[in-house]
Amino acid sequence: MTAHDVARLLPGIPMLRDLCRSMAVLEAILSPDRESRHHLFDTDWSQGEEVASMGNGSGDEYSIVFSAAGAYIRGFDHEAVMSPYGNDGPWPGVVDSVPDVFRRYVEEPAFCDEDGMPIVTACLWRGVDDGLWRTGEIEYPDGEGDPDGSAHLFGLLVDPSPEAFQRFAEDYYEGPVDLDAVRHVHALRPLTQAVVTALNADLTLKDLAEDLAASRYPSVADWEDGKAGPFPSGEPGDNSAGAR
């Protein structure tokens, strides 16, 4: 898999943003320790911009900037053959054709090393009026199944299902993860204590206040005001909650 394959598989911008928000909240519940989480979401990254991020603690990461212009994705796999550290800079074509509206993210200090080199092996972008995700014109190295790390980095983005997240979480956190609760958060339904307890019996809704605000996770008031769709009646394990 390469960034070109990811571009064909990624959901649209609104769905991708919601997916990133749900994964950040799920990990906030599963791991009160922010430093141990893979997925984060920051709605106040800068004025008019939000950032979803993933870091596995081993040097692999991605950042997705959501703005009025669209979305920009930067991924870095430290072991990829297309690493800028093994090629004296970003691999040819990866960031060369990033359009002006997203160009400043290529040189964003948070996405570069201390010498100002972009830390990137895979890059995608999509304007609000685009009908698809775009990548640069890249000649990939021969004989490499995952040359830019896309399969490794973006697996949960191209398979945006509760079951995929459950598999990831059970492997990473080394324990069972309630699928109905994952489905509840994945659908951005308002959190209840029962949902939180199904995922982490030691956590309360109050404990999550900061993380819910950071991701602008829908509140019960949003559902009651009709801002987030019909209010679900059930809890995890209650089939009356409707389709999950």
C-alpha cells in the first residue's frame, strides 16, 4: 500500500474528521495517561484549524490539519525506505506538488525537525471542493510492499469500522474492549457513565471533561437541540439503541 492507495480508500473530510474525534475520545477513556495514547484531537490547534494526530511512541506518526480550505495529511514512518533521513530530504514528489493553500503545512515547525526538514514519508490533501484525495506524482522504490509506511500508518483511517478499532485497542492495551461501547463512541453519540464504565470502570464522565472539550464531542444538549441527529435511547448492549 502507498499514499496513492490510501487516497482511493479514505472517507471524505467530514467523515474523516468525525472518525478522528471518536478515536481520540475512545483512547481518552481507555487511557487516562495522555502520553500513552496513540490518537489525539485538538480543536484549538490554531485559529480556524484543528489537528488530529497519531503517534505510536516508536517514532511513527501522522498529523491531519482540518481547515476552511480542506484537509492536509502528513505521515511519517521512521523505518520506511522513503524516510527523508535516508534520502537527504523528502522523497521526490511527496511534497513537491502540495498546492499553495496547504503549502505552509509542509514547512510547519511542528511537522519538521530541528533543522527545518519536513518529517514526512507520505502526504495527501483534499480541498473542500475536491471530489477526491490527492497525492504527488511519485516513483515508488521497487520491491517494497509499504515503501512510505501508509499501510502501517493509516490502517484505521482506511478501515473506519468499530471492529477495526476494537482489534487495535485490544492488541495495544492488552485486554478486552467492549464493542458496543466502541460503536457508541464511534457514532459520536453522547457519552453516559454506562458507556464510559463499559470501557474503563475506573473513570468518570467528569474525568473526561478536558478531552471531550478538546475534541468537541457532542453533548447531550447537542442531541436534544437537534444538532447531532436523533438521540439514541439505549446503552451498550441494549438493542433498542438502533443501528450501530
